Amino acid sequence: MTDPTDSTGPVTPARPGAGEPLSAGPVTGEPRDARLVDAWRELVATARRTADEGLVVGTSGNVSVRVGDLVLVTPSGVPYERLGPDDLIAVGLDGRQVLGGLTPTSELPMHLAVYRATTATAVVHTHAVHATAVSTLVPELPLVHYMAAALGGPVRVAPYALYGSEELAAHMMDALRDRTACLLRNHGTVAYGASLAQAYDRTAQLEWMCRLWLTASALPGRTPTLLSEEQVGEVAAKLRGYGQRG
């Protein structure tokens, strides 16, 4: 479950090393900062998890993590099981590639848009089946479960635009206003967080809620009961005290 002690709205984590220069080599050289090596290892593990748990098929979807002023991203068109330590890719917030020989994901504009506008440390984008199905049916996911509070409220659907485009990134940011996840029409999901674990968990929660709504809606002659935004707001307040302290 998402740790509700983190904000249910846009996250405000303390970025590790934010603003500090990184001792990175040239585009084709080896990274010399241990933080990058560790972050890349976790990024690859998270990307593989999206495939292992059925949130993506083949090379669809992408994952990124921010370390200081660099963004590490999965490459375009490379199966996650083939990624190793030497495949590390890093770009600046301006999109300029500073590490790695592989081409970054085509969805780089979406990832950079999140990092420029929020204090997120990680972004996960998937083509999860149930979430993508819901994106074709409604302008926002109906409030079928209170865990919508962990994503900031009703999850919006961003209008369709060509993948990898600045237009899609702009639509996504509109849908993410005061939220930490959204659906992309006829495309998939985007979620961000203070860590890769949190961004992934929010992605999984969103897919689960979409599956729940589709399942409840499938019974002929019956309509799922929904929560009000006020009820979800009450949950958001209560979740701030959820979990262990100390």
C-alpha cells in the first residue's frame, strides 16, 4: 500500500543530492557516481517488475528516476531483461543526454515534464490492461474505492495525443494537477512518487482500482455504488496518520 504519510497530493520529497553536481563522465563513458549506479540498478529492477506483473508487454512502458539534476531513464525498444549496469542512460532536465550509448525512451517528454513541475523523484509509465480499458470509457475513474485518496482524488483521463509528443506531455500534466497519477486515453498510466517503490505502488493501486470498477460494472442490470469526493477527502485526512511511526 502507498505510504499515506507521504502527501496524497503532489509529493515533496527531499531529493538526494538535489542541486549538487555529479561527477559523470562523457556520453559514452562510465558513470563515476555511486548514486547513479545504485539508482540504475533499482530502476532496472522496477522496469522488470512492470513486465513480470503484467503491467507492460514487450518493450512498452518506461521508468525513470531523478538523482540530483540528472534523470535516469529506460532506453527505447530494449527488453528490460537485457539491461545491465553498462546500459545506464542519464539526461539533464533539458533533455540533453549526458550518459549512455542507448537512445532514451521515446516518452522522455512526459518524464521530464513531471520532474520540471513537481518534486517527484520517480516516474512509472505502463500500458496496464484494465487501466487502459478504463481510459477509453470515461473522463475520470469513478470513485469506486477509497484508495483514490492515495492518488490525490478522482483519477483523471488525459486526452489522447501521439506517444512521445509534447502535446501528450501537456495533456498529462493537466490531468496530474493535484494528483500523483493519471490515465492516458487509449494509452496507459502515469504515476510518480518520492521513490521508485512509491511510484510503482501507485501504478499498481491504479490498475487494481480500474480492474475493480470494470468488474463491478460488468454485472448486467447493476450499477456500482460510488463514493463522494467528500468521503474520499475524509479518507485522505485519515491516511496521513497511517502506518508506523518512529
